[in-house]
Amino acid sequence: MELKRPELDIRVRPVPEHRADEELNVVYRDLKATLGVPWVGVVTQAYAHHRPFFLEAWRQFRPTADTAFFREASADLKRLSWDEMSAFDITPQRPALESAGYSDRELAQILDVLDLFDDGNPKYLILATVIRASLVEGRRLGPTQSTRPAPQSSPRASQVGALPVMVEEHHAFGDLRGLYGEMKATLSLPFVNSDYKALARWPSYLKLAWESLKPHLSEPAYAQARQRLHARAVELMDEVPFPFLLDRDAARTLGMADGELDELARTAELFQWLLSGLMLNVSHFKMSLQQSK
């Protein structure tokens, strides 16, 4: 399947954690604990706006998310992202940041944040790939009784760290607001990803990291790396150990109208498209900071 951004404009209406009611908070907490991540990704926040769909999607995907297969598949995507970005010429940023006054403690904090997203983004990519395939393509994923039995789940992953501080778009002013606007325009996104909002706690770092990454985004090699990462996610999707089916017919039984399903389909396509690039970008940020010279 070719990786291609949806052509139509997309209205994304995420439900952030601080605005979730108690029912949604229960699901958010379960999602974070099961995935082993400290934040609810914008992809799941966007699905949560369409609550019946989101609740059913998580109900069906949760057994897969609670398996060793899922954690190994996520680690596989993480390694591939690192390998792909290793082929690029990356300028070490630690010397410039140290010269600007960043302490070892601050640099370690930035790396901790990058580690969180580097670990979590592959998990959200698998989830987004499964949902897109079922909703947009009408595919039934996972085993059936006529093929092979679903494996037992493995011990649940523990939550990783605390929710990082994020500078929301409505709190960004001056140079940071301009940087956010540039990032959205360059990445063809209607919002700023959680990763960048968490790194905006150190705005001069984020600016340096973005300026180092930006030239690569238009290179053919970058597009090819995204395609390979996307292709691997699709391969892994075909191996999910528990059944998943949430196509348009199934969504209609949840009370969803065709107009809402059209919006959902575009949302599914957008997030499945963007996550491969986000993974590569975080890998670039980590490599830039870890290299000393």
C-alpha cells in the first residue's frame, strides 16, 4: 500500500485528557496502562470525539495491545526507524546547546522526553494502521476459528514515566507560535503533535532540532524511508493475534451516520499517514542530541 496523504481537508477534533469526562478518563487510563505510555496520542484523542467508534475500536484492539507480539512489533518498528534515519547526515547538537547554556541535567531531561515518544509512537502507528485498514478498506484482521487460535495475553506493560509537560498551541506566543505555524505548514498538518509540544518546554532546543531536520523532509530518501516504515507497519498489521473488524457497516450499527463516517475515514487516513514521519523525526532528534561530535 502506497503511503499518501489524504487530499481533502480534514477536521480533527481531539478530546484532550484534561477535557475528558469520567467515562472517557477510565478508557484513557486503561489505554495508557496497556500500551505502556504516559500520554494519550492525538490519534486516539481524535477518535474519542466519535465516542462509540473509539470505545469499540479500543475494546477490539486492547487484547492485541496486551500481548508480547504487540510489544515486539512496536520494538521492530522503532529499530527500523532508527536504522532508516542512520543513513542521513545528522549534525550533532549537544555542543551548540552546551554553548547556549544547557546543562547536562537539561539535556538528559530532553532525552527522557524523546525516549517516551520514541517508545510510544510505534504503538500508535500499529493501532492507526489497524483502524485505517478496517474502516477505510473494510478488512477483517486477525485470526478466525478456522485458522489459528488467538494466543494468551502476556503480563500488562507498566506505565512509562509521567505525562510530560506540553506547551499547547493556545499557550504559544512570539517565536514559538511562529515555529508551531511553520511546523504545521511544512508537515501539512492541522495541529502540532504531542512530541513537539512536549519539547517546546525548551523552545530554543526545539527550534534548533527543527531547523536541523527540516532540510531532510523534502529529500527523496526521506520519503523512501517513510514508505519502508509504513510498509513494515502494514506487514505487522496482518499478523495481529486477535480479531479486529470495525468497517463502515459495523460503525453504522453503533449509530454513526455516513457523514460522520466520512470524517472518521479521513481522520484514520491522516494519522496513519503522519505517524511514520513522526517516528523518523523523533529518531533524528535523538541522534542529533546523542552524538557529541
